[in-house]
Amino acid sequence: MSAQSVHRKTRAFAPQGFFACEAAGLRWMGAATAQGGPRVCKVIGVGNDYLDIENISSASPTRKAARKFGAQLARMHDAGAEFFGSAPAGYDGTCYFGPLQDPVPMDTGEWTSVIDYFADGRLRPMVTLGIQRGALTSNDLDMTNEIIEALPELLGEAADDTPARVHGDLWSGNLMWTDDRGETEAVLIDPAAHGGHREEDLAMLDLFGVSYQSEILDGYESEHPLVPGFRARFTLWQLYPIAGHCVFFGGGYVSQYRSMCRALLR
């Protein structure tokens, strides 16, 4: 592969295992391509302070490509994980969530209950970190605990789903579109991959907006129908990334997190 076709992500003094975790996540997601999963950016090389990946040319999405991606995403999710909270296969170090300049550890574990996973592996740790950094308060943790108590009701039948192989940070910026093979297609980049709930990725796509969202969801449901009411649960799954944004950026994300919690508790 020529030097021009390689993109290097780098950061001096990156947290231990940061790039190794991302590489493992890309490979783990990419393993699902053989069973119809989406194209995933290829890993070329990895070190303590860099990750070399294939350079992908950018193109505009199309309705057809979006619908196809939705079906592919469902197949990747269906490739599964051993547990909620599983790290990418073959990786046993620290996993991370967040931007390159300020990633935070993301808990891994062997949760068999999505409620326990979401409560103890995602919401409480991130809100606690927000308190430690001065962005959130103990009142926010109290409200978060009220959400956790209500999870059986908020999730309903969706709590019965099995662990999915999720991207983990699937906002629109981590969903690239390219036509470098002659047809527009989606390519996944920059994951925080883990065993999670399939609605996590769909909620992340919704969080900051994504082109042709309806087509993506239609394609998804053509392959794996979702538990009714999934759109109403997007706010619930968005709590974790918004709490993360409170940690990383503070500002208006704090009031957004509180408003989301209040809306769920009505």
C-alpha cells in the first residue's frame, strides 16, 4: 500500500493501549463484513502513539447507500459479543471513549443484563467522572440513579435483547461515505467498539443528525426488526455520550443532560 493511501492518527503520550484498542475494534467490526456487515476502515499498523489506517476518499451519501448501510449495520450487530461490556475480541487492555485529545476509560466486563451494564458500566462511571471534573454535581448523580431505577420500565422488551457487536461512537462524523470502488458505500471509522445494545449505535446516529436517517433505519429493520418504540428510547441511550460531552466540554451539554433526564422521568 502506497504512502499516499495511508492515514496516520497520532498523539504523543497517548493513554496506554488507546490506539491498540481502536485497532482491535476496527478488526473486530471488520470480521463481520464476511457475513454482510459494513465496510470498516482497514488497519495497516499500530504503535503506542500512532495508528495507521487506510486513507478513504470522501463522497456524498445516497439514499440507496444509506439503506444498504442500515442492513449491513444490523448484520454487524447480529455478529454479536459474548457479554454486554465485552472488549473487542483478542484485546484485554483498557478501552476508551471520547476524542483523541481527551479520551476516558470505558468500562469493560461480563454483564449478562443490559440494565446492569448500562447502569454500572456506563451511566454511573461517566457521571461520577463529570462530578470529579467539576462539570456535574451530586444532584446529577441522584437524577441518574432515578433513571437507573426506572430502566426496566424505560427499556421494556428491549431489555431482553442479546449483546450486539456495536461501534460504540457512531455519530455521523464516524460514518464516512466513499465511492472509491465505483459505487457509494459507507465506511466505519474511529470506534469505541464493545458488546452493547444495538439501539446504542442507532441513537448515536440520531444524536447529532445523519443524512438519510430514515433510509438507514428502514434498511436496518429489513434485516433485523427492532422492538417497537425504539425511537422513544433514543434519548435514554444518548445519556451516556452526552454525559461524556459534559466531561469533555462542559458548557451547554450539562443543561442538555439534565433536560434529557427530566424528560425521561416525567
